[in-house]
Amino acid sequence: MGIILVVDDEKSIRMTFREFLMGDGHEVDIATTADQAIPLLKARDFDVVITDIIMPRVSGLDLLKTISKINSKTKVIMMTGEPNVETSTESLRFGAFDYLFKPVSKEKILHTVSNALRTKRLEDEKSRLEQENQKYQESLEELVKERTRELRKSENNLQMLLNSIPVGVVTISRDTHRIKYVNPEAEKILGLPQEKIIDSKCYGFLCSSKKGEGRITDCGKTVHNEERIISTATQGKISVLANVIHIKLDDKEYILESFVDITQKKDLEKQLHQAQRMEALGTLAGGISHDFNNILSPILGFTQLILDDAEKGSEMEDDLKEIYTAGNRAKELVRQILTFARQGEQEFRPLKISLIAKEVFNFLRSTIPTSIKLDLDIESESRVLADPTSIHQIFMNICTNAAHAMGSNEGELKVHLLNYELSQRLNFNGFRLSPGNYLKITISDTGIGIPEDQLNTIFEPYFTTKKIDEGTGLGLSVVHGIIKKHNGAIFVESTVGKGTTFILYLPVVKRTNGYQNNDVESLPTGSESILVVDDEPPIVKMESRILNSLGYTVLTCTSSSEALQCFRSTPDGFDLILTDMTMPGMTGDKLTENFKKIRPDIPVILCTGFSKKLDSQSARDIGVNAFISKPVAKNKLANIVRKVLDEVNSSE
């Protein structure tokens, strides 16, 4: 549990955050402004500060700079109601731990604070380790100085002293660079008995590979708490925290190095940093998706409107269809980014996996070396209830790994789709398949293969054999998770030097009669009056034209305050309100609450390019009748408007 300060000029936000955090066991102080917060920060050490960016007199960014001067160890979480990549970047540049967009869910608040506290504890532990190691070093230096004065002619007594220290210690001749002494802890870390270390050149363990220039000499300098990489016989290269001093024994100069193994701590730090990078990517993806969907909405909407008037079979109609197709591809790309960042909703529908496989192969032909032969063998056109973005991710991850395994050498990547009937229940490696019909997918390569001792770990998060800049080790763990969500199974067979085969099973959809293509159905019309609210004028114009073309009477507003004033003046003049979620001044959910106070029965459709605050259920809880995501196609808008109006009319 931690000590937390919440700074926000909105009382409801301060009280809500305080309730959430105290309910989770934290000790919480609050402040209305940065001026009130600064004395509190000087009076006690806070683990975490959560501050709004936009506040009277002193902004959250200025408060962030002040906090870094008062206590650099305090983790600062910034908040804003208006997503802005520039502001986010500036906050992170000045040392902010994370960046939240209002409104923030309780789970997100607690999760972010937990990450901040965990990071602070890790940093405190690292500092403690450095201080402890420094104490050992200072103690060692003092003991060496004291004992060398008394026992200058007794090297055996010095060795006894070094043997008692619970840190790896070696002494090296400055003249010959040969190791002259190694204590038991150093033997343990290096993985060799002392007889195989003593009198060896230090280059093989503690120095760089260039003989004569091993940095252990450090040009006569003393080193304190420096992270280094050393070579061991049992663990390969590991990270250590090292200290180096230069001593004289019997008028001979030696280098004494002490070190502790911090490999496990470094691995944990890497995993934490990777998790933080993924969360940062998710936050950035959310902001980008909102702006990009706002751009796509008028592109797709106006294209559909022009298509309605274009001459059938004309060159203009063909060109417009190409624009519409490209726009939908961009829409799908945004959804893929959100799915990767774990913020997108998955859309399961009957899907021909063969179409995804063909699309991936077309992409791979232009990206992988021409020395690799691609072979796509489709025996089955069966449908699977699946999310297309996730299936695309499966093929891309496995096929990309296969291409890396073959490198620039000649090889073959083969994908085979066929029907498979499972006659009995299958339980293996955590997967459970019931008897029935499945689509069997095999993805084979002729690459370097996977060693047998690694086959059981390849699906674990962060497992990778690639270099640091070539992969994160998340690809196959993502594939494993997707397959489980689709009620399927995945197995791997591999022989070193010959190649690898991944075998996937996905259950085939029994019936697809209940699924229709909305693109071909006739659009419902109406004559009701609709208020359209969005801060993007092109979107307002596009939605207004679509609704007008369907027979509705439309009034538009480009700000929340304008819409509220308009509705307050004639609350009975509208049959439906269509409003954006993210708008300056007042967000769509707050605007909806104000509409409902004036007229509780007014139906509201909430539309957004991206929102972490609301989902379909939480939208209904505040009185929203329908919740849709941008960009919205003409047929989808027509159907959902008519559906909401009919539901309201039938309940009267």
C-alpha cells in the first residue's frame, strides 16, 4: 500500500479518486490546486501523485517539474480530459510515470497506481542494493587498508579475510592481467573451481575480448556500483554490480574487483519495462484511433452519399468504390492497432479463413526474401466463428517467425487448410477439443528448427531467440491466447536443421443462416426530428446529409453547450439525439445526463471514435439507448436510428 496525493480542481474527481484508493488500502491526501499541493509535498514523502494537467494558476506540468525538485522518487501520474499526443509526450519528457485520459475507470486508476508503486519499490530495492553493496565496498576498503598495514607481508591472512566476504571477489595482477585470487562466492558465480580460474587471463571472465585492453584495469580508477556483463561457465553472460579498487601487496600492484549477480533483477526490470511499453502503446493507440476515426468518418460517409448518385457501371462509380474500399481498410487497420494494444473489441462472425490466408500470402510475397518459396494449399472453404483481425494476427505472427527462421537462405513456407473430423475428446497442453468438425491449418517452414528443450516454452510471454531489436517474445504467446479464445488448439512439431510445423484446429461453424450482410439490405427511413451533436463540422455535415436522405428532419450543433441550449429551448421538438462522446467542454456522457434531466424519455445514441471510459453496458447505465463506434457506415447509422426510434415508440 502507498501514500498518495490527488490534485484536481474538481471536487467530484478528488473525492472519487480518494474513495477508490482508500478502498484499496492506500493512504490518501487531496489538494484542490498546485499551490495547496506544494506544502503537502514538502511536509511528507508521497509515493504517488495524481494530478490534473489543466488547473488554475499553476498547471499540472509546472507541478510535475516542482515535484521532481522536491522528491525525484515520487511517481507522478498525469490526467487530462482532452487526449493530446503533444501534451502526453511533454509530460513523459519531464518525468511523468503515466498519462490518463478522463474519465478514468476505477480498475484503470488502481492498475496504474499499482504499477507506479511496483516501479517505485523496484527502484527503492535497487537503491538499497547499491547502498548495501557500497557498505560492503567501504567495509572492504577499510578492512584492506587496516589489515595491509598490519599484515603487509602476509598474503595468506588477506585471502582469509576476502574469503569471509559474501560477495564475489577476485584479485588481478596489474602487470600480467592474470587472476591471482578468487573467493568461494566468485567461484560460484563464475561456475568454475578456483584451480581453473587462478592464473588465467582475466579476459575470459571479467574483461572485454580485446587482449591488453580489458576494462578491469580502468586506467587506475576506482569504480563504485557499476553494472557490467561478465562471462560464466554455467550461465553464459550475466549482469553484475561491480566495484573496483587498486591495492598494493608486497610492493606489487593488484586490482581487486567485487561483484554481485543481478541477472534476475535485470530480467524482472526488462519484463516490467516491456509491460509499461505495451501500456504506453495502448494509450497512444487509443488517442490515435479517436482522431483517425474522426477523419475516416466523413471520408466513408460522403463517399457513400456520392455513390448513391453515381451512374451505375460508370467509371466514377468504380473509382468511388475503390475509395470506399481503401477507407474500410484504414478502418480495419485502426481496429488491428487497438486489438494489439488490448483495447479493441473483438468481433466474432462466420469467417472464411481461406480469405485471410490469401491476403496474408499476398502481403508476404512483397516482404520476405525471394529465395523463400510460398505455397498456399486450400482444400477447405469452411467457415469459423472468428474475429478477422485476430486470425490475421495468427497467420502474420507464425509466418513472419517462419521467414526469420529461414533468413536469406532458400526455403519453403507452406500453409495447408483442410477439413478434419475429431472422433474423440482431445486433452493436450491445456487445450480441450470436443468431438466434431474442425478446420485444420498447418504452417510449415524449412528453417533452423526449434531445440526440443525449448518446445514447451515457446508460447510463454517474452520467450524469444531473436536479438533485442528483432522481436519482443510476445508473438507466439499472443497466438496461443487467440486460439484459446476461439475454442481451438495449437501444437508444434520441429526438428533442428529441418524445420518447424505449427498445427492449428478451429471449430467449424455449423450454421450461418442467422447472419446477414447489412450492406445489401434496404435502408429504413423515417420522418422524425433528430438533433446531431459533434465538434467535427465534416462529421456533422455528413451525418446530417445521410439522415436527411432517409427522410429525417435534422438540426446540427458543433458544441455541447450549443446543443444543450438548443434542446433546453425546445425539449419536445426532437425525437432523437445523436451525440459524439469526446468533445471539448462537456463530453457526450455528461451531455446525455443533462438531456435526461430536462426530458428523461428522450432517446440518445452515443457515437465515438474511441473511448476507454464507456462500453455498451456502461452507456446504457446512464440512459444511452445505443452505443456505436466511428466510422459509422450509412447502412449501420440508418438501421440503429430506426431501431432506437421503433423501440421507444413501441414502449409508449
